[in-house]
Amino acid sequence: MTGSSVDSGFAAAFSHRPARLRMLWITASLGACFLGVRWGLRDAPLLWFAALRALLGGAALAAVAIAQRRPLPRSAATWGGIGVLGLINVSLAFWAMFAGIAGLATGTAAVLANAQPLLILLPAWWLFGERVTARTGLALVVGFGGLLVVAVPGGGGQGALLSLLSAAAVTTGTLMVRRLDGVDVVVASAAHLLLGGTVLASVAFAMEGVPHIDWTPRFVAVLIFLGLIATAATTLAWFVETRRCPLSTLTPWMFLVPIFGLLIGIAALHERPDAWMVTGIVLVLISMRVALTKHPTTGAGPPGHLYVADSAVDKLEVHHKPPNPQPPHDDP
């Protein structure tokens, strides 16, 4: 295979733009998680609550996979990859996220747990050759700065490192999803949630013992929302998007997660926005506008290829692109 065919094939695989409505409901649902987790922790121990969220979401997707007779992976290596994904993207990420929310102000936890747009830049370039222009990189830095403007006045706490650990785990999971080629997206979503949730439940039993949960209507409603909407539905939709879109255009949307979290907190808790919050939100929206604006030169090179903004190179890459590239068939 020639270098030009590698370039064009790689660009065609991840050449789509994120679906805006899908990304809006994904980020809104994830933004509501922080308030939901804080409410749910009043009625359930931390590890058991995290395990129940993962297991409920995994069971729902497994039911869909069974009803639709989705194909199962056949190789041990694939199952091993799904298992590692479950440990990192579910067991580690959920534990760190829940613990971070318990130890931080909600806004600060939401910001630090969604540092993925910055953490993913270099790995995405190195592993998948996704070029990041100076304009996009600067926009992401400004966006994260806007989130800090919102969060820092709310105070920190011992959960800061845990929230960053959660962001790192989710970033790693996003990169790993790209490696699960040929695996049905519904099956992969269900399996990694069930495996990760089972590990969380085992650790919860060892550390917290038999669960003592107050099954109030509030807790049941929160668990249903977190398990079915903010886990099963969002995980499946996110996996679909990561398989069809460049990560540099996808991850800036995650800046909206803490913004939605703050706005939901205002609506639910009747908090009044201050000047810091308004300034930070404006910075985030400006950064997203810049980062998500489609540039004339799009696409990606092979892994480890550093993009040089040169018009002659751009024309050469466009010349080698195959006509009518077929999108991946990942939609559930």
C-alpha cells in the first residue's frame, strides 16, 4: 500500500462532522450527571451507586443487542480489548468521577472531569494522525480557561486529582474505541459497561460491604436517568461519533458538559449566575465557535504525521482522495 493511499484511506474513515443535535443532547445529559450524582449519593454508598449506574446502562444495551441479534466478537483478543476498555472507561472513570464530585464543588468537578479536549490532542495526533492547527489548539486552551474562570471561584478540594483522573480515563477510553475495529458498537458498549460495572460491584462489596441503599423516589429517578439516558444512550451515541469523526472536531463539544451542568444547577437549585460565570461561558462559546468552524483544509494524515499548512501539500492530498468515500456502518 502506498503512502498516498494510507493518507486518503485514513482521511476518509474519520472525515465526518459531528451531528450537532446528537452532541447537544449528549452533552446536556452528561451535564445533568453531576447534579444527579450529588443527589444520589445522599441515598447510596459511592461505589455501589457507580456500579449500579454502569450495570443498569449495560443491561439496557445488552437487551437491545439481544433483541436485534447483534453479532458477538469471536476472538479472545477483541474480548480482551473490551475488558480493558471496561476497566478504564467504566471502573476507573466512574469511581474517580463519583469520588471527585463527592469531594469538590459541583462546578469545579464538572470542569476538571471534562478536560478531555486538551488531554486528547497529542495522543490523537500521534495515534491517528489527526492534525490540530494552531487555531484549534488555541481555541481549546481558551475554552478550558473559560471553564476555569467559572469553576475556580467555587473552590477546589481533595477531589481535584480524582476528577482529572476521571478525565484521563475517559480520554484513554475514547482512544481505545478507535482500536475496536469490526466490533458491533452496541455490543461493545454493552459489554464494556457490564464488565466495568461488575468490577465496580466486586470492589464495592469488598470495601463497603452489603449495600445499604435508601430506595427513595428521588434515588430511583436519578438512577434510571443516569443508567438509561446518561450512560446507555450517551455511551452508544458517543462511540458512534468517535468512529466517524475527527477527535479534534468532536472533543470541543465536551466543553458544553460543565456549562450545561452549571445551567441545570441554576434552574434546579435557583443559583444566581455571577460575572465570573457569564464571562467563562462566553469564552467557552467563542472557543467552540472557532474550534468547530470548518476550515478549507480538512482531513488527516497517517499516525505520527505532522501536518504542515502548505497549499501545495493540501492540493496533493486532495488529489489522492478516493471518490465518494464510504462512511463506516456504525449507526445502531
